[in-house]
Amino acid sequence: MKSIKICIGSACHLKGSYEVIEAFKKLIKENNLEQEIELCASFCIGNCKEAVSVMRWDGVVFSVDKENAKDIFEREFKI
């Protein structure tokens, strides 16, 4: 199972990490990826200036918000 970590630290929380989590949950379910992708909350990923930080299983970090969540998910996280 591959893991996606979404930062819930202070900066990311203030910039909408909850909305990103909800968007990713929905996208994982819509794409039937519940058995392939695990969504995890994480404290600081170290990219606070570019919050909300989302780390892919291979360590690549993306800056995500509720407006670009679907595009980034489909381009970078869909297996």
C-alpha cells in the first residue's frame, strides 16, 4: 500500500489542510483506490512556505489547496 501524507501542522492547518484531506478522501474513494492508497495526517513536512504540503510515497512534496487538489491528485497520485 502506498502512503500519502498531508501536513496538519500550524501553517498547513491555517491554509486549509482539512479541505485538502477531504478532497483526497473523496478522490481516493471515487477512483476505487482504498486498497492501494493510505491517507495519513502528518505534522510538519518542512515546506511551510508552500503550505498545504502533501508528500507522496516516494518523498516528493507538493503544494496543494482545495482548488488544485483534484488536478494534482489525478496527475501525481493516481496509480
